[in-house]
Amino acid sequence: MMILMGILVWSATLETCIARKGRHWRHHHSSSSSLSDSLSTKKPKSHENNSHSHKSKPKPKPKPKTPPPKSNESSPVVSHPPQVQPQPPPPLPLQPVQESQEFNVLDFGAKGDGMTDDTKAFEAAWASACKVEASTMIIPPEYIFLIGPISFSGPYCQANIVFQLDGMIVAPTDSETWGRGLMWWIEFTKLNGITIQGNGVIDGRGTVWWQQNYPFDYPIDDEFKLIVPLNNSVQEHPPMPIRSELGERMPSIKPTALRFYGSIDVTVTGITIQNSPQCHLKFDNCVQVLVHDVNVSSPGDSPNTDGIHLQNTKDVMIHTTTLACGDDCISIQTGCSNVYVHNVNCGPGHGISIGSLGKDSTKACVSNITVRDVVMHNTMTGVRIKTWQGGEGSVKGILFSNIQLTEVQLPIVIDQFYCDHSKCQNQTSAVSVEGVTYEKIRGTYTVKPVHFACSDNFPCIDVQLSGIELTPVQQQYHMYDPFCWKTFGEINSVTVPPIDCLQIGKPARNGVHTDHDICS
Ligand SMILES: *[C@@H]1O[C@H](CO)[C@@H](O)[C@H](O)[C@H]1NC(C)=O
Ligand SMILES: *[C@@H]1O[C@H](CO)[C@@H](O)[C@H](O)[C@H]1NC(C)=O
Ligand SMILES: *[C@@H]1O[C@H](CO)[C@@H](O)[C@H](O)[C@H]1NC(C)=O
Ligand SMILES: *[C@@H]1O[C@H](CO)[C@@H](O)[C@H](O)[C@H]1NC(C)=O
Ligand SMILES: *[C@@H]1O[C@H](CO)[C@@H](O)[C@H](O)[C@H]1NC(C)=O
Ligand SMILES: *[C@@H]1O[C@H](CO)[C@@H](O)[C@H](O)[C@H]1NC(C)=O
């Protein structure tokens, strides 16, 4: 409990979010102030009937829960009535029963017809679930819930709440709901023990957002500069129409679909998150995060739609997850350490990236990251570390192991000259990169197998290569040989192609690089 309070105090001081794309975003204060009454110690009445676990306290109406008629348009949820299940026999009456308290959004007035705004019902169900330790908020299958921006927030909620998501949650596509722009759609903040599980879907319906091409809202990834078409047959995407379905413009600030902030012990499993306007799943200032058996899906050309974004988050495990999106499948930002990613499918997308770090001369610290047993298909980059000129801090203790690639443009990248506009000035300081191991990186590439561009004052050191087997597939692009600049380390087994540009050993001291580590 002391740790929890410490984290909450600490995270409250870090509320300002340094967004990866470096935009002037505002923090979204949700309207769910109704949750602040959750300190109330009033205990829900206990049910005498053990055979029935529905704890629907405020019961606006009786519930024969047959789904309402569905909107007949584009509903991916199969419509058939829920099965009537025989009641299980009641547990032995003398046994103390660990009651699990369930709060079904239907009991709080949610319609689930895909058209009625069910935000209030979700807020009410949460306000009740929040008061009960290890409660379950139920979003039942076969329904589609239209939910506006919403915050499921502590810090006064009980621990270990489960958000059982088996239905579908969809975002509003009208511009009024979003006002002048919000940074997230669904957020969970300041919770201790929160699980989202189930077979449900969170659909951001991002098409109306992606169609808009704000000139400075659409930073082109720096590495695109390396991807030069062989001839003019490869066209840029033609500009898309700039109108939402109702002919309105959406705000330029696009929301992340699902965001966790300042929470401890977070699990996300089973669900699909698709078509986010921007990033799909984000963790900020969290500790102990587990993501597995999750599916993220949006088109390869949807702008800035990262799969999973980690920032200031420690002790993270991501596994058995499929990520297809228009930006980084996984993006690991400053303040992350002890991150373990394995058995992940990535593509389309921009690969798995650490950074970009050190923008606007900021300090960035990332350490102890393992990414292994990953399959990537048709991604822009494979495994990448990107830092801006002028930052400080370090990236260290990174392992990329057993990465299988097919038709990846740039499989291995370290770029300490990251810049999302045309030219950035070189500076004397940099986020240093030290201790990066690549083992068993295999498959096919279409542009350049290896690109190590390290800074003059802070060369990359201790870069270890083994089991590199990358063969070219001729596509429409210029092909390049491996490139290294100021990159030092070791080659521990023969590489295909040969990476002769790596400088073996350590750089001579040049006085700038000190042993003082501002990250520890
Ligand atoms: C318990 O549930 C059964 C059937 O659902 C019902 O007949 C009975 O009245 C209930 N008892 C109480 C005390 O609620
Ligand atoms: C949807 O239902 C409305 C009436 O409820 C009907 O007019 C319309 O043709 C239907 N659309 C489709 C695609 O079935
Ligand atoms: C992920 O979700 C998308 C969209 O719902 C679906 O097309 C795809 O088959 C899913 N992939 C997996 C591995 O479940
Ligand atoms: C590095 O991270 C892993 C989890 O990925 C953790 O088990 C290990 O203890 C960490 N090592 C250090 C030195 O913190
Ligand atoms: C920055 O430094 C690199 C390496 O020395 C050099 O290749 C590049 O041209 C420089 N860029 C600018 C903008 O000066
Ligand atoms: C352009 O390149 C593609 C792929 O290499 C090739 O099929 C096509 O014929 C080329 N077009 C021209 C005009 O050279």
C-alpha cells in the first residue's frame, strides 16, 4: 500500500506527457468526476442467493437480456440470442463463499445497439465496480456499445478489478464528440491491479481520422529517406479525400484508443483493438504490465497508428500477440526498463522500435530490453533504435534474438540522427547507445540489410552481431550495402551479407564520452 501511494504521488507529478510525435497535446480531463465519490465505504448489500452472481445494485429495469435488433450496417457481431444456461447447483451452503461481484453494463442502462451513446451506463457500472475489491465489470458478448471518451480512474478504486470485455466497443465518428481534440478515447488511470480480458473488440473507427492529412500531423518516419524507388512506378499514395462521413473535419489531435496511466499490475489479454485513430494501446507510468494473446489491427497505410506504446513503464511482458498497423508495432520510449517481448507477429507496420529518444535535448533512459522470437512480414524497419541529436542519457542492455523477417525494407537500424522533418542540426550531445546484441536475425530485405548511423561524439559501443542472415529480394527499390558510421563492437559469427563496416573493439577515448551515467 505504501508503494502504491508512492507511485500515485510520483505519477501525479509526471502528468504532462511527452508525446512521441512531439506535438503540443493537451491533457484530457475526463468528465467522470462522478467517480470521486468512490471513497464511500458503503458496502453493497450481500445477496442471499449464491446461485446468482449478478450484483446489479442500481437496477433500472428487469432483465430478460435478449439483444435488441441490430443496426443492419457493418455489424461484425453475429446476431443470435444468448443461450439460456441451466443454473449451476448452488455451492455448499456452509462453505464461506468468495463472492465475485459482477457489474453488467446492461444493468446500468446500456443499450448495446451500436447507436445509442452508452457512455453514462459505463461510467455508472464503473463507479460501482470501483468500490468492490476484485469486482468484475461485464461488457457482454453480442452487443455493440457506442462509447465516447471515458476514464476509468482511481486512485480511490479498490484493487484487482476485472474489465470483462466480450462485446464490442466502438468510438463515435462525429467531430463534436471530440471537441478540439483529445489525447485518448478509453483510459484507465491510477489503479492497482486492473485486468482487461475477454474476446471483445475495441474499434476506434479511425478511417474518418486517417483521411485527413494535416501537414505537420503526419511526420514521415526518417527512414523513409533511405527508401528510394528505382523508377517512377512507385507512387506516393494519392491524397485521400479530406472529409469525414458527415462531411466534417475531425480535430487534428487524434486519440489513442486504449491508454493506461499511473497503474500497477496491469493485464490486457484476449481482446482485439482495431482501427485506432492513432496509437492502439499505450502504457504510461505503469509498473508490472502483462499483455498477451492480444490482436491489434489497422491498415498498413493508416498514419501514426502504433500498436503498443510504452513510456516510463517498467517490468513489462508482451507475448503471443499479433500486431498489424501503420506505424511501429511496438514502440519503447524513454523511462522504460525490464521489458520482455516474445512470440509476437508484426506486420504490416514499422517494426519494433526503441525511441525516438532525446528530442529537444531531453534526457532519455532505456535499459534491459529483450525482443525475441518475433516474426515480421512486410514492415518498413525490423528492429530499430532511434535517437535525436542533442539529447542525453542512454540506451543499454538491448537484446534482439531470433527475429524472422520477410520482405522487410530495413531489418536492422540504429539511427542517432533521427529527424522527422527535412534537416536537423548536428549537436555535440546525444543519447548514447551501448550494449546492443543482435542474434539470429534472418530473412529477406528489400532496401538495406543493416544501417548503423551513430553520432560522432557518442559512437555506439558494444554492438554484438551473430547469426545474421539477410538476403535481398529485388523489389521496386534501390538496394544498398550494409552501412555503419561510428559503430563499434564484435562480429561473433560470419554474417550474410558481410558487415565489414563495423569497427571491431572500442573507440579511442575522445574526452567527450564520459563514464558518468546520468541514467543510474
Ligand atoms: C434465489 O433464486 C431462486 C431462483 O433463482 C429464487 O426462486 C429464490 O427466491 C431466490 N432466493 C432469494 C433469497 O433471493
Ligand atoms: C437497413 O434497414 C433499413 C430499415 O431498417 C432498410 O431501409 C435498409 O435498406 C437496410 N439496409 C441494408 C443494407 O440492409
Ligand atoms: C485480428 O483482428 C483482425 C480484425 O478484426 C482480423 O482480421 C484478424 O484475423 C485477427 N488476427 C488474429 C491473429 O486473430
Ligand atoms: C531485466 O529484465 C528482465 C525481464 O525482462 C528481468 O527478469 C531481469 O531481472 C532484468 N534484469 C535486471 C538486471 O534488472
Ligand atoms: C551530421 O553528422 C554526420 C556524421 O558526421 C554527417 O554525415 C551529416 O552530414 C551531418 N549533418 C548535418 C546536418 O550537418
Ligand atoms: C519500374 O520498376 C519495376 C520493378 O522493378 C518494373 O517492373 C517496371 O518495369 C519499371 N518501370 C519502368 C518504366 O522502368
